[in-house]
Amino acid sequence: MKILLPYDGSRYARRAVEFVAARTPLAGHDPTIWLLNVQPPLLTEIPTATTRKRVAELYARRAAGVLRPARTILKRAGLDVHGTHLVGMPGLRIARMARNKKVDLIVMGSHGRTAAAGMLLGSVTSTVLAHCDNAVLLLRDGEVRQAESLRVGVAVDGSVYGEAAVRWALAHRDLFGAEPRFELLHAVRELPIQTRTLLANLADMSFTQEKVRALRKQAFDRAVRSALRLFGAAGVAVQPVDLVGEAGEQLATHARRHLDVLVMGSHGQGLFKAAVLGSVATRVAARCSTPLVLIRKE
């Protein structure tokens, strides 16, 4: 497994490093860990060979100092680390390296803010999500469980995006430990009160309740059908979970209460369409402190 760890010395970045270091099963599968520090460009004198060399040495020294604690943590966990640094805009440099190295996962700490503050994710994280289609694991301020085997939820809705999340989780399940516990999560809204009232007027209430339950079960069965087949083909046990209510809210709440990691697909639309993530993924990211893996699929 190829993992890219952007690191700037912040407590958010340190959380990302500690998460990877805690995944002890990874050490036995010889993963490739890229530890990346991005330095802001310096304003210099008229560029000459001498000044370019001095500036390059300064970048290298600064990066080495920033990366040293992260490198130590990862090496203590038995992980082989490739440290490097780049110069430029952090989000763009991270996205470019992820594409060039064909990494399986970018692990990032993200401060984020509330929707009311106008920014759900940090600017660097948003730029990364907008400019690459690699899977991204976001670590917020919530507690990161250090257990060797994790409780993993995969959100599905019957679409290709949910199926992509399932395929990624199964292909990279070593990240979650030797014996992870998987759940398939599907959330469906309750029928609007107007619809329920109309059904009640057309028939007796018992029939209405049965009809509502039948419709919900049909929607749930359709949503999890292909995902269950994928888990079955991989020989991996999974527990389907039917959630009722607004999808973003229900997924975030369930993840906070019951999961160590939530995996979900997101179509994304790119920065210039003003929607870096799909609407459900955006609501989950805004509400959930549980580590969140976003699988991009255009």
C-alpha cells in the first residue's frame, strides 16, 4: 500500500502520522510511506547559481527539521519512510505528488470549521480534494482509536460511488487491522408527513405503516445488494445497517457512536463548480469527528 503523509509540524498533521503509526498490521505488509513537507517559496535577490544553491539548502534544512519528529514516530512503528520536500502551494503540490506516485491513500489532518464559518475543511485539504482523485483519509479533532483492528463503516446508496467505496475498503483492508469489523450503512429519509397523511386517508393506518416499511425495505435492499455481493466474493463478513433520516446527519451520528473509520464515495465536482464534495459527503465532513475516508470517483 502506498501512503502519502503531508506534514507541516501542526498538531493536525501529527494526528495523521500517529494514526498511520498505530496501524501495526501495515508494518508486516511492507507499505511505502511518503512523508512530504511543502515549503512556501521565498523572495530572493536576483537569482544566481549561488543564491539558488543557498535557498535550496535552506529549504532542505527547514524541511528536515519539520519532518524529523514524524520520521521518528513512523520508524519506531517499524515503517519504512521516504521523506521529501517540495516548494510551492501546499494543496497543489500534495495533489501532484499523489498523482505522480499513484498513492493508494493520502492521510491528512484537517482543522476544518463549521458550515456557519463558511469553511468545512481547511484550504489545503479542499485544494487536494479538488485537484486529485486519490483516496483521502481526513482526521479531525475527535479521538483516534488505537486498537489494532478497527470498526469500519462503508456508506452505500446503490450508486457507483458507494460501490467504489466498498471496492477500496476491501482492497485495502490491511489498513484496518487483522480482524476489522465491517458495516454497510444506508440512510433513507422517512416519508414526508404529507405523504403519510395522504396514505392514511386512502387506507387504514395499519396498511399505511406496512406500506411504508415495505418501501423502506425495498430501498435498503436495492442499496446494499451489490455491496453484499462484493463482500461475499471477498469472503469478508459484513453487517448491513439501515438508518432512517437525512443521510449526512445519520451517517455522521452513527460513525461518532459506533465506528472508528467511515468510508464513503464522493463524486466531487471540482473547485470551479463550487462543490469539492457531493452534498452528503459535505454534510458528513461538517458533522463528523470520526476519521473519514473519501473515495473519489468522477
